[in-house]
Amino acid sequence: MSTIYGVTGASGHLGHLTVTELIARDVAPEHIVAIARTPEKVADLADLGVQVREGDYTRPDTLLAALAGVDRLLLVSSSEVGQRAAQHAAVIDAAKADGVGRIVYTSILGADTTQNPLAPEHVETETALRASGIAHTLLRNGWYIENYTGQAQQYLATGAILSATGDAKVSGAAREDYAIAAAAALLDDADGDRVYELGGAAFSFDDLAGAISDATGTTVAHTPLPADEYTAALIGAGVDEQTAGFLAALDATIAAGELETDSDDLARLIGRAPTPLVDVVRAQLA
């Protein structure tokens, strides 16, 4: 009997990449269930033969049908900060009712030790998974390098990357590498619960500025600021006070070294070294 693999958030970058990686690893498309709030957004996967189903984290009635027959599920964390824990709990409840055998969850690096303001909802979800009795794999993902390349036009326009990170480093990795790791975790037949701390080679914001400069031919420099000055600079640029404080708190966790890891879990899951910063930046900004 064939294993059926489910992927939530399939219309998002990570979920979509994970589905295509499963197919690349010779999983038959009809054995994959791509779950999306708006199924029309993954019509390309349906064209490949993937089962596409509606599943909305905020509408638990859709989740039971979406997960029917699924053996292993990738639960991609919600993008709705402040609502994630409840949304994830709804998926876990539906998975338990449907008899899902394993949930692979995209958590955050060092979830149980970091002061990162994004961590508490991930910790709540990890706790819910343990309480569910469902076998689970925690993929504690570090930052996506694309978090920064997505802001490249702003960096290029101002010639500066402002931060309150000091000279600290981030073990960032390409979104595609995290997707490959997710597919590998779904395909892993080992028993028991597992936790992976995932990140690529650590880079500083000076390294990031250099990579962007080299890729574009436009000089960008990193300008480290004290946290209060960074917050003020964000507000001066039009960021609302609450968001500015949140971004400064994220940088504080980087400054404390909480988004750097020496774990080689990502390399072991994907079977190679994670894609280097300069290669990701060049590919994104080409």
C-alpha cells in the first residue's frame, strides 16, 4: 500500500517547493496531496497529477476532508503571526482524527531556548504535537536568505543595510534547501520523534552587504546601530512604532547569537552542503 504525503500551504513558496521535490524524488504525483486555502493557486500541481485539496487553517471543517487518507503530513507554519498556535492546533486535531501517522512541522531555530518574539507560537505548536501522540519531526528552520534578498531594492536604493545586530551572524539558508530537507523528512521511514536544528553557513550582515554589492555592481554597506537608534530609523522611514519595535526585537536575538547554529542537520538531511550565501544572492538578484 502506497504512502500518501500531504503538504499544507502548498500555494506558498516552501510548500510548493516541497511538493516538486517529492516528485523529483520519484514520489508518484497521485500519492501527494497539496493542500491550499485557494486550490486554484496550485493548478500547476494539479496538472502534474497531484491531488489538490482545499484546506484553510481558519476553517477546521475543511481540514478533515483535506487530510483524509494522508499518512505523512508536512505542516508548514502559518504566516499569520498571533494566530498561528490556534491554526496549527486545528490541523493537528484534524490529523489525529484522520489517523495521520506522522507530522513534520516547520518550527524555528532553537525554539525552546531563544528569546525570539516569533518563538512562543512555535513552542505552543511543538507542545501540541507532543500532546497529540502523533509521531512528529520538528524542523527548526533558521532564517531564509530570501528574507534579505527580498529587501534588496531598498538596500540598493539607500546603499545601506541598517541593523541592530552588531557583528553577529545568521545561519541562514536558501528556501529551496529547507524544502529539500522537508521532503527528506517526509520520506524518512525511521520511527520515533525527531528534532532538527537547521541552518546554513553563518554569515554576518557585512557578508550580506558584500554579496549584494558583488551580485549587482552597486555598493551596499552594513550600518550597525544601537537598538534605540535602529528603531528610530525604522519609524523615520515610515514603519509604524509597533512593527519597528518587533523588528528591533528580532535583531536583538540575532545580536545575542540565537539565529546562529553549528548544527550540521541541514547538510545531513539534504545530502550536501547548504547553498552558499553568495550563490543564493546571485541567483535571486540576477
